[in-house]
Amino acid sequence: MSWQVHLPALILTIPLLGAFVSIALTKPRLRNFWFTFILAATAVLAFLLWRRVGAYGTLIYVMGGQSWNFTLPSGMAFPIRIIMEVDAFGAFMVLTGAISALASGLFSIRFLDRVHDGNKFVSLFLLLLTAMLGLEVTGDLFNFFVFLEIASVASYGLIAFWRDTPEAIEASFKYTVLSTFVALLFLVGVGILYGVYGTLNMAAIAKNIQVGFLEKVALVLFIASMAMKCGAVPLHMWEPDAYGQAPAGIPCFLVVVGQASLYGMFRIAFSIYGQAFHGSVLAWIIVVFGLLSMFIGVVMAVIQKEAKRLMAYHCISQTGYMLMGIGLGLLALSSPQAMSEFGFTAMKGGIFHIINNAMYKGLLFLTAGSLFYATGTTDLNKLGGLSRNMPYTTAMFAVAAAAIAGLPPFNGFVSKLLIYESSFVVHPFLAVVAMVTSILTLASFVKVFQSGFLGPSKENMTTIREVPLTMIIGMSVLCLMILALSLMPNWALSNLVEPAARDLVNQASYIQAVMGSGLQ
Amino acid sequence: MDMKPMSIVVRTICNIFAWFVVVFGAYVIIHGHLSPGGGFQGGAIVATFVALLLVAHGGKRFMEWLRSDILTVFECVGLIAFICIGFLGLRTTYLYNFLALKGGLFGSPVPLGPNAGVLNSAGTIAFANMAVGIEVVGGLSTIIVFMFLGMRHVIESNKGVKKNDR
Amino acid sequence: MIDNLPMIVVGALFVMGLYGIMFKRNIIKIAIAVSVVESSTNLFLIVLGYRTGGSIPVYTLAGEFKKMVLPTPQALTLTAIVIGLATTALLLSLIMLLYKHYKTLDVYEIRRLRG
Amino acid sequence: MTIGTIYTGFGYWNVYAWVMFFALGALIVLCIRSTGRNDYEKGTYQDEVFYGGNPVPQDGQDLAVPASSSYWGFTKAIASFYDLLVGVHTGILSDYMGLLIATAAVISLLILL
């Protein structure tokens, strides 16, 4: 038994330990060292987890059990302990999240010099990291709710971290009320499923589920709450506020936290309900959410004049691509022919878009953060001509903007191409909306580039200098990931994305991993 | 809420009875594995001790009594202890109850069916309850103290917090 | 009918809380309404696990009994209460800061972030 | 680990095809450029900035288009749409909550019926 069987537990406990220890670390150097160490350790663990899932298939881990795979003690029909379950899709999300957290954390270190209680920031950050990873590795519905709430509470704190700016408090307040309410809706859904099936384990519910009225009510509650948490239009209103007002390094990380709720939505739709839910209503709801998010997000982004708020609207729009891609996969779930015709391609596109979006949207938020660090504002009307003063930031912004706009040969193009071509089969309208969105995305980033970096230097911007080294390192982590994904899309598709898509579709193997090991 | 202490009657009653709150909270924490209650509930009861002191003796004297970092220490120790209890079981699985039914500390078996309760049972769960209890004492007291400070701030001065954030 | 009475209470509480969140203008009342919705959810979980004539799900000093109520929903409720406490404390702190910055508690006036 | 071809089921994409396409595009651009005038000289009127017939401002900052004026025509053309859309983003918490409830109601209508 290698120590690696404990990976699903370790990946939660290492950042959790980091969060708790860092409350006591008041010395800045020690705190920064500890923060970097924990983030790097989490990234390494995430990589090992992903590799192990690739080698051994779906991993399970019984918290506190007599053995790590002892899921069904003494002939019980249901697993009774909290079980972690990581399939390839979960591992993919964990890897994406850990890389993004590493970059965001490295970037944030220099910002902590400006505050007197940086250890609280580090603690909240690592707590949010734990909760996000927990959402992606857990196999238990109530545990999912708990991690959802931990993630929410940590992000309320992080969003309101600049507590002397009124807007940050306002954004955090709105997000708190909405998110608390939505989490309670989720809890009611969990309660309904528990009342019907007497278990909270996702695989056990999925094995026994027969979709009746109560299950449909629970599904409505799940979908509505997860759609709000991932920021689908028309439930997206909190997102520009929150992302726009959070401290500079944080929105990069909040992007992947939002994607964790997206993961929850797909896990529920594919692995719990799956083929037991007849009809294509659910898939079309997700696709329509995707369409609305794509279009309205980008249209609102074009008219924004505050860089982080503009990028937050783009985040909504990119979420739309993922919703549409994977929603089309859900549409094709019940017929193998449709799945091979367009569904699997769409899912590949949607899942590839998740990692792409985490990387380039994170990088964009980080460049906006470094604009803020250097100039003290992200208002595009006040910025101008910064390309001479901040060459690295400008270069990385250009790479990220090209990638998000889907210009070939960057990675955004590949995932968007997959989505265009597969959605065209279902209905040409879907592909048209996706393309128009892409064009408007390019337009709005041309605007940011033009007004932020090009043109003559403004008077008060002539003495601006490039940001410190750790911030550049943080940004270049994501930039290198973008370039790597752009240069080797084939490798990424066949090693990262395809196993994830296959595991997400394969409900039987998800159930088998927990319920199949039986008596031992 | 005020900075001034309340009347002598309230203070005397507080001085006499506030300690029983702590004892009762400790009882709830320690019997967490036997009775409804446990770490959080007991910790919340102990944290009312802080609230009582704050109300009865007023913020000024309370803040003189309070060592500023003691609550952080409580939080930290409780949380790290909880995590470490989990790590100690890592030979089998994380959070494995390696003390139960082994004899010794918290290792006695429990008879099946209704019983009077065996305090010396439940293994690591008892320790986890205590860790949670310590953490909740620290956490809830921090919430009470900080909300008191913040409220005072809102009422007394409208100058805003010191501009040290950016 | 009489068995469903708790569920009716749950529904009534939920609707009341929802009404408070949506139509009250004072943000402290909104915070209270969020707490009411939380309570209704907790009550829902407790009601789920209730069995008529069941005793508490612990053996210590339980006395004679025939059956227990389900323990799992109670554990869930405890966790939900703890989370609710954290959220409520944070919400009230945010309201204090909001009042300091905006000098108002009216939700219709706390709208600098829009568009 | 190689630069490979991605099949979408209808077509394919790889870097070589893109480079060839890019080169073709560059060639066309070069062709168009070569048809331009060759009597350009520095220091004559051809060198001056054309500013819509107006006198050119001395300060470079006055030339820059502020971000809020970008795509002015685009936003003006669909101003009614934008008015509607910006009007929905009221910034009031109660409205956000109402939208949430309305969306949940629509989803439940679709799924339950």
C-alpha cells in the first residue's frame, strides 16, 4: 500500500493545516515562505492525484474507515462514512484549481506588504483553496454543501478584504445574502434526496434513483443554486461586483472557485441523475443558460470602463461556453449515436475550455492587478501608454487577450473550435451566437489594450515602473501554461480532457467505484 | 453596549456566576461523545462568559483584561490539534479512530443499549471534541470582541478605520 | 394531515423569510430574514428525521424506548447551525461597515455598483 | 507531446495549416501594399497627422480616445438594447433576489411539467 492512497485526504488537509498555522504567523517573511510552500505542496499533490487517477481509474477514500477502500461495512446496502471520490473529471478540476491558486498566491504576496494583517489574508486564501478542492473531490452531497459554505464564507471575507472601500463591502454583502440563500436551497435539495433514499452518498443515490416528483424538485433546487454560484445569466449580477472589488490576486482564484460550482452542477446532472432523468429539458436549460451567459456577458463587457469589472463580465461569458459545451454533451447522453456525432466533441470543447479559461482569465485578472499595483487604479479612462513602462505585463496581457478572444494558434481557439463545430450540428444558431460572442470578446480586449497600454503616456503615468519579481513569476506560471496548452493542444486533449469527458459521461463507473467493492 | 461598567449588582452577580458558565461549558465539551452537545455547543457556552464579562464590566476594563493574542492562540491550538488528531490516524486512514476499544485513555468499550454512559470511551472523538471546543471558544470570543469594537467605532467616531489597507 | 403540520410550518417560515429578503428595505431586516430561512431549513431537516414516538438518538441515560429518531439529519442540522452562525456574524459585521460607509441601512440606496 | 492535428468531426486544425494560412494572408497583404503610391517623402505634407481636418493638438494626450468613448457608434446604434440591459443591472439586492426566484420558478415549471 503506497502512501499515495491517502492523496484524496492529503490534498484537503495540507492546505487546511496551512490555513490554520498561518493565523499564528505574524512575521511577514515566515508567512510568505509558509504560504508559498503550502501552495506549491498542494500543486504537487494535485499533480500526483491527477497522475494516480490516470493510472488507477476512479479513486475512493473512506474518511476514518478501517481501510481506505472499505466503503460498505458489514454488508450494508449504503456506505455510511464520508467518502471522497475522485474520477478523471474531478482530478482535472483539482489540477486546474491548484495551478491557478499557485499563480494567484504568488502574485498576492507583494500585496500583503501593504496590509498589517496579511496572515488573515493567507488563512482565508488557503481555506478557500481547501474548500474548492473539497468541492471537487467529495463524493457526498452534504459534504459538498459544507465545502460550498466554507468556500462562500472564505470568499466573502476575501472580497471585503479592503474594508475601507465602501464598494468592496457592498459587493460582499450582496454576494453574502444571495449565496447564503442559494446554499440553503441546495441544503433543502440534499434533505429531499436524503428523505427519499436515506443516504447522502452520491454514488449510492445514483444507483437507486428513480426520478419522480420529489427528485425533480431537488434537481430544480440544485440547478438553480449551482447556476447562481457559477454566475450564469440571469443570476450573474453578483459576479462583476465581487470580482471587480476583490483584492488584485483574488479574482484569478475566484474564477476557479466558480468553476467548482460548475463542476457540482455537472456532477449532479451527469453522475447522480444521468440517464435516469428522461427527456432533454435539463440539457436545454443548461444550454440556454450558456447562450444567455455568453451573449449578455460579453455585451455588457463591451461598455465597461473599469478593467476588472470588464474582465468579470467576460468571465460570465466564458462560463457560457462551458455550460453550452457540456450541456450539449448532456443532450446527447441517452443516445450513443448523437454522442459520437456531436456530444463528445462538445464535451471535449467544454472541458478544455474550463482549463483554458482558468489560465487566461486568471492571467488577465492578474495583469489588471498589476496595473492596480503600479498605478493605483484600474479605471481605463485614467490609464494609458503603459506598454513602455510595463513591458512584461503588456506582453502577458497580449497573450492572454489573444487566447481569450480565440485567435489561432492560442488554446482558446482550439476549445472554441470544438464547441462551434459540434454546436453547429445541433442548431446553427448556437454556433452563430458563440462566434458573435468571440468577436465581441476580441473587440472589448482591443479596447482594453488600446486604452490601457497603447497611446501616449498620460502625465501621471510616466514614472510607473514594472511590478516586482514575485508578481511576474505568478503571472508567468499562467502564461507558460497558456503557451504550453497552445503548442500542444493534441496532448492536452488526449491526456487531460478526454479521460475527464469519458469519466463524466460514464455514470456506471462512478457508481461502481463506491458500490461495487462490496464485502471484503 | 457601552464602555462604562454596569451597576454593582450586575457586576457582583457576574463575578459569582460567570465562572459556572465556564464549568458548564467544559462539562458539555468533555461529555461531547455521550450527550447531545459537544465541542461547538460547549464552546459557545464558554464564549457567553466573555460576553457576560463584556456587558457587566464594560468595554474599557474588559479590554484591559484581555491579552490581545490569547483568542488567536485558542483558535490556532484548537484547529491544529484537530488536524493533528486526523493525521495521527493516517496509518490506516485519515481521522481513523485509533484509540477506541484499545483500553487506556478514552479506550473503554461501551455496552450496547441504554446505559449510564462511559466517559472513558470514544477514542479520538473525545479529543476532537475538546479541540473543537477550544477553537470555538477562541472563534466566538473573537467575533464578540471584534463586533463590540466595530460597533463602538460606528457609534463614536465617523472617521473610519486607519488608512492602512492601501 | 396532522403529520404534515411541521412541513407546513417549514413552508410558512421559508416564505416569510423569502418575503423579508425580497421586499424589506432595511438591511438588518434582510439579515433577520436570511436567519429565518436558515431556521426553516434546519426545521425541515429535523422533521425529515422525526419518527412518531421516537426517542433521542443517544444511548446515554436514554431509559426504555422502542425506537429512535434518525440521527443523521440532526448531525446535518448541527452543521447547518454552525455555518449559519458564521454567516450571520459576518452579515452583521458587513452591515456595520456598510452603515459606517453609506450612512444608511436602506437597500435601495446601497447601489454604487451597477451597470 | 507533439504538435498534432485536432479533428473536430467536420474538419481539422493544426499549427502547420495555420502557419500556411497566415503566410498566404501575409502575401496578400504584401501584394495590396505594393500597389500603393511610391512617391512618399519625409518632411512634406504627407508626413502630417490627419485629424479630421481640425488643427492637431500639441499634447499627445488629447489625441487619445478615452475608454468610455470606444465603440461609440456600436453602442449608439443599439442604444435601446443597452438601456434595457443596463437597466436590469440595478445594483439593488432585492432585484437580484427577485431574478433568482423568477429563474428558479421558470426552471421548475420546465422540469416539473
